[in-house]
Amino acid sequence: MLYNKAMEFRQLELFLAVIEESSVTRAADRNHLSPGAVSLQLHSLANHLQTELFIRRGKHLVPTPAALRLADHARAVLSQVRQIEQEFSGDPLTDKRPFHFATGASTLIHRLGAPLRKLRKKFPNTPIEITVSATEEMVAGLLDRRFDLALISLPFANENLDLIPLYEEELLVLKPAPQRVSGAHIGIIQPAELAHASFLLYPKRSNMRTMIEQFLRDMGIAPRVIMEADDTEAIKKAVEAGFGYSVLPESALRRGQRFFHLFRVQGRRLARTQALAMAKTDRRRSLTDAVARFLEAELAAKK
């Protein structure tokens, strides 16, 4: 069935070539076929449509009124077919379908500004849509094909993902400060102090929360959580207001003045790995692989 449909499109192409050239021979030369092969396709098309397409006047082929109507339809159909082929072609630079990229808020704010500007210049024909979300929601979006590519936090186990690890980012402890703090100094805090602290953390559904709680449990600490928020900036503001401690990615913490101190825990280190994630499939868009390679190179340069 697919073969027959492909032949019908080819018949329309040859029919239009004859219309434009007013000659079977010239149409055949244009399509690298013999005149007999073109004539056979025209007869087949005419029989299929049960109409006469050309009449001969001397040495010339003259299209019938039915042929002229068919030519209008054929041009519209073939134009749509070529548009579909171009839109779904394997060339990333001509892929005009919307590209859906997902990332976390902190990564977008502190890591992706310049890379995304360069990405839009590299693929100017592609509408790039950004979704800010938690890793769990990004993975769900990848698996149901709402997102083409996502920048997620590891560890996150899912056998249906292809992952490109990018860089490791340390998580630091925040402690409220009574006075404004500036600079990038990171002190050392003892586990015993954290055992009695109140914490402001990401929601329980977050893999970041899972990582942080496991880190604290390994020290024998069951954190008393008094506030949950998806937004890193909201947690920072609440810490600055003196509500409690937190554990947040380093990239979101060192810039500007603040009302909290930064610490590493004595003898311990907590870090997450940022990775590009794609759904495993045999039919991934070439554009997805191209964007992933581009962002991998850009973000690797910023380690």
C-alpha cells in the first residue's frame, strides 16, 4: 500500500514535468528517465483518474481542461509533501518544529544564560521552548515525549533514559547570619550542630531532598523540616530571614552579599551530578542529538 502511494506521488511529479516542459522527451530528460517510462506513468495516472490528460496537436502535447485542474491540485499536494519532508528531515539546521527543553531553575539562572543565547543563534529556524521544573517532572516529560531534552540532577535511576553527565556540583550548608556576609568563604560545620537545627528543604518528591536526607541520615541526623519549597531563591530568602538552615547547590550561593554563612560538614562531602537526559528511542530527532552535543561542549567549558 505504501509503495502504491509513493508511485502516485511520483506520477504527479512526472505529470507536472510534462505540463511545464510541454514535452514527454524533455520531461524524461529532466527526471533522468526514458520517454517510454514517462508515457507509461502518464497512461497509468489517466487510467486511475479515468480522464484524458493530454491531446496531441502536431508535435505538441496540449493539456486538457481536466489536466489543468489536476495540475493545480498536484502542485498543492506536492508542496505539502515537500514541506512535511523538510520539517521531518534529518538536518538539525532545517528542523522547524518546536524544540522542548527542560531544566531546573537554579541551573537556568546560574549556568545556562550564555549557552542558551548561543544555542538560539546556532539554530535560528527552530522555536526553542523552555520549561522550568524539578527533575522528577522533567523525567516524566521526557518519557511521555513532552520534552526533547532535559538537564537533570543525578543520581536518578531510570533505564529508559540516555544520559550525558556534564559536571559535578557541590551542595553546601547554609546557616543564618545576623550581619551581612560577602565573599566566597566556606567554613567547616560539625555534624552535632546540624542535629539540633531546623531545616528548609526541597519537597519530599524531589530527588535533591532524597540526597540531602540520606546525607544527614548517614551522620545519624533526622532533620526537623519546618519549610518546603521548590524554589532555591525562596529557600535562600527564608534562611536569610533566620528561619533555619538549608543545603543548596553551590552555584546559587556565592554571588553578591547575603545574610547566611556557607559550610561544608567536617569530613564529609555532598555533591550532585548535572546531566543531559533524553528518552531512549530508535527514532530520536537529529536536532535533539545536535542540541545535546552543543550544550555538552558549552557546559563542559564552564566546569
